[in-house]
Amino acid sequence: MKYFQFILIITLALVCSGAKVIPKSKSTIITNHKEIIKDSVFIVNSNNALAIIKTDILKNNGSKTEKQDTTFHQTTLLTDTSIHQLWNELLQNHVSVNGNVDYKAFKDDHKKLLDYIHILNITNQNEGFHTFSREEKLAYWINAYNALTIDLILRYYPIKSIKSIKDPWEQRLWKLGSKWYNLNDIEHEILRKMEEPRIHFAIVCASVSCPNLSNEAYSPENIEVQLTKATQIFLRDTNKNTISKDQLELSKIFQWFTKDFKQNGTLIEFLNQYSEIQISTSAKINFKEYNWDLND
């Protein structure tokens, strides 16, 4: 009973201050072992901030005694960069500047990652989501793809490779808004259709030959600079691409998604926008073998 009094007091206080209440909802974020966020009340205040009251109520064999574990934190909803604040914190803590991921430490923070994914879910449900700018959508879906990839790995960790998981890109495990998504949905049906080829150097597949996972979240106001930087870093990495004027040994990403890089010219014309070396239009192109080992 005290729990419901607590929720009522918080809700009335925020409503009186100009808040609106998003109805209580059961979380759909499930790990291999248990439901992490069991019950939540979401309250949006007049400053457009999303308050998340998470509760875990356990009854002891039907007795009147209830064990309550209630926590409260707040993050910003919709167009504010702080949607991705928690994700940025996780990246800073568990990803090196070279893109190596400390999955063991990340697993200790799996609950925070699931909180972030839940924030993505609630943001997507909000009526203002469809008015997002192109930059806001790019940041949202790139961050979502990378966060879901990390979540997928953590569900099975320790593993040698993402390919140790059956159909890793086909597992429809995450609900964002009204739809359930897998990684292929986000990459092929959303991000690639935005006709921004540099997304291929921002989204990661948790593998050595993938682009580096940035240790900062993508943000709407910095997305252009961040995508350019990610592309330049990927091309400079001689483990992934070996570039000279007349000879190219490129990542298979350029082979798999060649149409994306030829939207406004040839592949070499695309590369010359971001390469430190000016490549001849007649350069010979080969593709490197792809290393699917975990990027830890």
C-alpha cells in the first residue's frame, strides 16, 4: 500500500507542476536469465524530462508482506542530446579510444545498458518522435544499433565471435516504440534507406574487422563531424584497408555495400573524399579477408 501512496504522491506533485504522465507499462527487455526492468511508471515533466520510476515488488508466498525495491532517475526525452547520455557514459567507461570493448566490465553494467534501451523504446513511443530531424534520426538509430549489438553479445558472453550466436542479425529481440526489431531491420530498412553511406563506419558488428566502436555517443548536433571522423579513421586503419595511389586492399564492407558508395559517383571518388592518399581512378582493387573475432 505504501508503494502506491508513494507513486501517487510523486505523480500528483509532477502533474501539479505541469507534468504529463505516460501510463505504466511492463518492460519487454529480457535477458537470458530474468526480466531486468519489471514494472515502470514514466512521467514527463514540463521541462520535457523523462522520469523513470522502476519498481520490483516481490510477494512472499501470498503473504501481506511485500518487499519493495524502488529506484528513481531522470533523463531527457526527445530532441535533447541527453537521450543518449547514459549510452555515452557506458561507452566512455567500457570502450577504448581504439574501439576495443571491455565486454567483461560491460556485463557488470548490463542493467544500465538495458535502461538505455528502455529509454530508446519510450522515446520512440512519444508522439514527437516522427518529427525528428534527419540528424536526430541518424543519431538515434546508429546509437540504437550499436547498443543492441552490445546487448546481444552480453546475452551470450563469453563468446569468441558474434558468429558464435545463431542468426545474430535476425534475432528480433528488441521493442522500440510499437515494433519489434532485429539488427538487419535497423541497418537495411532504416539506416541504409537514409542514403548516408558513412553509416557503415559508425555501426559495428562487434568484430575485429568492423569499424571501431566510437567511445562517445552520436549526437544530432555533431553527427556530420562524427561520421566524417569515423570514415577517416576506418580508411587509415591498415588492418582494415591498405591504400596507395594505384593499389587498394579494401575491407569487404566496400564489396558488400558497393551500391551505397556509388550513389554520387564511383567507389574511388567516394574514397578520395576521405582518404589521406589521392587514389588513381585506375587503381586496382582487392578485398581483404574479414576477421569475425570479437573486438575486445
